[in-house]
Amino acid sequence: MPTVLDKKADLAGPGIGDYSELEKILPRDYRSLLSPRETQKAIFAVKQYIEENLCKQLNLMMVSVPLIVDVESGVNDMLDRDGSRTPIQFHISNDRDKHPIDAQVVQAATKWKRMALKQFGMKTGEGLCTDMRAVRKDYFLDHDHSAYVDQWDWELAVDEKQRNLKFLTQVIENIWKVLKGAETHVQKLFPQLKTDKYRDLPDKLTFLHAEEILERFPDMPRKARETAILQDHPAVFIYGIGWPLKDGYPHEMRAADYDDWVTETRSADGRPMHGLNGDILVWNPVTKRRHELTSMGVRVNADSLQKQLKMSGQLDFLKFPYHQGIVKNEIPLSIGGGIGQSRTYMLLLKKAHLGEVSVTVWPKVLKEMCRKKSIHVLE
């Protein structure tokens, strides 16, 4: 039976892994359905389809996005609230340190996007989408985690009445239509992707609260619970990630200053729950494992920001311009998220490894392991 330590270790995302274990996970009988050249054509077909249709479904426009941000702005994404994943930081001396800047490489554009809604004059019901690139140096580099991150980071301005589960669910369903449509689109272009060996995505998502999943699998750590629920429902959205559940742990750690995980909600049968955020996870038929596609949610308002910072012991964050903008209601209320680009390509193109669709760095041990298993890692 999993121990308390198993649950605690599973909270902050990927953590440190083991390559001997990863070798057992990678498929044994894998053959790519697309050549490396076909793969590149398919990637850009999917990319164009998703960007065009995501903007249509959610009323977004594509905008530029930063790769580096000023440390003093407070807009970098800390990913978790336990300090386990920190950004790359560097000093720009500029004019012999007369006007220097301390900068960070973004880990995600979550907070920047919300401020950008105001910068670009977005009104309620209008939003933006970015072709975001980031570096997350603290990931363990396995089959679906890379230090190089690419996402469609999007943000939509809302009003106070839309800060509820019903609206969140509608937005998620629209995103799922785009992802399912992208699968159909790329299979028309590359018919070999339609195969009995790997089942397609379901037409609809199953929506569950993190608390409901814990009730079904109370002794399992988070990743094991997700794996178990995906056996019954191959595509799920898990509500309420970040709020402490009945076992004393959140489903997974979430930063305290972007998604709202503290607001009380109700389950379909009327029970009290928490959180206006969550993740889309699917069963990957190639890797035979859980596969996260997107994290998203209604963003904090002045009240929920302060509650979450207090719970996380991070009230000192209120000194930053971003946090002050929320407390003073100077930044638009919003909903937003990040859809993993390479994760999506990997899934829709039936790939066994992120390195087949993303050019980045991998350790020699992993590249050699992939070579032996006929997995073509790009270099």
C-alpha cells in the first residue's frame, strides 16, 4: 500500500525519476506511423489548425509573448508553491551596471497574459493566445517531460458572473472540440494515423472533482489515481487541483497566485467542493500511460488571491506589481490555461516520446535507450 511519503512526493509534478524504470515504461514493439519528414509536416498542420480554431472557439487573437521577464515584475510562473521548481535567472549589466536588469527565463506566461489583457485593451469575452516557449530546468527528462516547453498559452477576459463551474466547463468543452477536431484533421492528411492499434480520442470528456477521485482510490497517490480513473474514462477533466483534500493533501500542488483553487463549488450531486480550475488528462494508447494535455482555470480575484497566499505562507508576494494589480482590481478578471504543444503533437501523431516532435536536450542514456527501441529522437 502506498505510504504517506508516496503521496507527498507525488504532489509537485515530475520530480526526480529513474532511467532504469523509464526503460521498462517505453514501449517494446514501437514503430512510428510517420517518417521524420512526414512528422514535421503533420506537426505544422496540427499547429495551424489548433491556433486558428482555438481563436475561433474562444474569441482569441494571437499575440507576441515574452521569453524573459524582469524579476521585479513578479509575473514569472513559479509552477508550484513549494519552491521545488525555480526559473533560470541572469543579470543584464546593461551600461556598466548603471541601469541593470535582473531577468528570468519564463517557466510559463500565466501571469503575463492576464496583464496583457489590459495592455491589448481586451474587453469581457475577448482574449489572447500565444505561441509560448519556456524553460523548466527542474524537470526529470523522461518520455513526456522536457526542459524545453512549448504551449498555446491563452487568456480570456471575463466578468464576476462567469467565475463559476458552469462557465469553466463550457470553455473546456470548446477546447476539447478543437483538440478532437485537430485529430480528425491530421488523420485526413495522414490516413496511416487512423489505425486499430491505437484508439482515437473520445468525443466527450468526463468531468470529475479531485475529491471524487480520491474517494474512489483513497490509498493511491495522485498519479496512480489518475491512471486508475483513465481506465474507466479515457479522457477526463479534473476539477479543483490545489485545494487540500480529505487526506490532507491537494491532488497536486498549484501556485497560489494564478488559478483559483480556494473558491467553494458544488459537485453534480450537491456536495461541497473547491476550486475553479483543473487539468485535462487522457489515456495515451502508445505509451499506455496517463498523458496531461492542459492545465487551466478561472484566475484568482482579490479575495481568493489573498486567501491562497495566506494558506501558502506567501503573503509577501503582495509587494509585486502583478499582485497589487489584482488586489486593486486594476487587472481584468480572466480564465486561461496552457495547452502543451509537443504533448499534443505526441498524442495525435501516435508518438512514443516527446523527442520525436520537439528538438531539445536529452541525456545520452535516454537517447541510447530510445535508439534501441526504434524511437527517433530529434537532435
